[in-house]
Amino acid sequence: MGIFVFLPLVLPVTALPIVRLAEQHLHPRGAARLLTVVGGLLAVCSTLCLVLLMVVGTAQLPGNPLPDGWSDPEVRDAVPHEEYVGEISIGALLAVLIAWSLTLAGHFRVRRRAHRSLAGLPDDGEPAVLPDADPYAYALPGACGRRERVVVSTAMLGHLDAEERRVLIAHEQAHLAARHHRFLLLAQLAARANPLLSPLRDAVTYSAERWADEEAAREVGSRRTVARAVAKAALVTRRTPASGLVAFAEPGPVPRRVAALLAPEPPARSWPPTGTAAGLAAWVAAAGTAASALSSLTAAAALTAILVAATPL
């Protein structure tokens, strides 16, 4: 397998240049999709790399839990890595699996808890208005047999005028229609698999918000009204919903969202023009993703060939 098996662990750095450039030069819909796909593929390759290194380590250890033939001296001699590499990979892979489990468990727990908080309200698909002095609004995906809902507090509605309320509802409905919670969950899982993908997770979150902003602007017919609603909601919002729920105004990207809404509508493209800085960064990210996938597949094929050849039938 050689050094190529380690490449997927570091190749995610090739995706970093596209993060901010995609936000600036692509339609938010295209940016969210592109960054989610790139991050997901790089995370899968990185995890496969750890699996391969774990197999390498266990193949070199007598009494490993794999088939008895894999601990044969012939197999251990054929695998070209030191024992400690596999042992470290076992710990790293366990850490990834635990992080994934906690992330998924937390995501679905929050959704179930949020749906339980709506008990007593009619499940008619209309926005759920909760009598709460704390201003908030978020998109709640379906769970536990209950349909997806837009949830908003009376305090949040009280801070917005009629047009801004239309913006809020349109924004959250756009999140639900495009299944943005899936984008965010995949981006979170990718970042758990490899910390180098954390910037992509943040960029996917921002792009999903901008995507919903653009849909809301199209719905109400005024980008300035959307910008005003986002800014006002951000000023009064004191807390954000738990992981997995997309809020109307979260701290961090709000000033950039407002600035983007006050600018002309972004071009409807999913790939930046060739010859631009954004185009070059996109091709670098694509090349890094392809190289990561090729390295993973090559290493897997090489290890499989070694084990099949050296393991007695």
C-alpha cells in the first residue's frame, strides 16, 4: 500500500481554498451542494484510510479478532507497515465512530424533544407559534411520525412587522423544502471524521442560510426586506436552537448575510468560471477529492490482494 494509504488523511486541505470563494462566487444553492459533496467524499476516504490502517495493525498482531489466517506470519510479513501505526489507527477510528454516534444521537434526540414540546398544538403543517418571551424561530424536520414544522415564538413575531414575518416563514420553509438539516448533519459528520473539514462544515451552514435567504427574497419580492428581517431577528435573538435545527438568525454569519442581501442577486451557477481564482480553487478541491478517492481505492485493493494471496483458504 505504501505512503498512498495516508494521503486521504491530509488531502482535505486541498478543499480549503474553495470554502470562502464558493460562498462569494457561487449561488448559495450550488455552494451548499458542492461543499457537502466534497466534504462527504473526503470524510469517507479519510475513514476508509483509518479502517485500512486498522486492518494492517490487527493483521500484524497475533490473536487478532480477524480470521485466524490473517495473523499468519506470511500475512504479517507482507503488510508493509509498523505495528504501532495500526494500533494508533484503531484508537482514531474508535474516536470517529464514537463522535459519529454522539452526533447522530444528539441530532435525533433534539428533534424528538422539539416535537414533544409541540404536544397539544394541531399537527396541520402550519407554523407552530409558541408563547415564549424568548425570541427564536427554527425549522423542525419531521420525527416520531410527526410532520416537519416551522417553529416560532410569540416574542420573535412581536419584533417583526407583517412583511418581515412573511420573510421569516418563507426562510424556514425553504430550509424544510430543501432538507437543509441533511446538509448540516452530513457536514457535521464529515468534520467529526477529519478536523481538517471543519471549515467546510461552517461554510455549508452559511451557504444553507444564504440559500434560504434567497428563496425568501424571491417569495416576498424584496431583498432589502429580507436583509432587514434577518438583522432585526439577530439583534433580539439571545440563544440558538440545539444542533441539527436551522435557526432564522444565528450569530456569526448574519452581517455577511445582510451584506449579501443588499448586493445584487448572485448568479445561478453551481461551478465557478474556469480561469478565475474561484474556478482554480474548485478544480484543486476536485483534484484533491479525486486523489483521495483513488488513494483509498488503491490501498484497499492492494491490501485485499495481499490478504487474499497470503491467507490460506
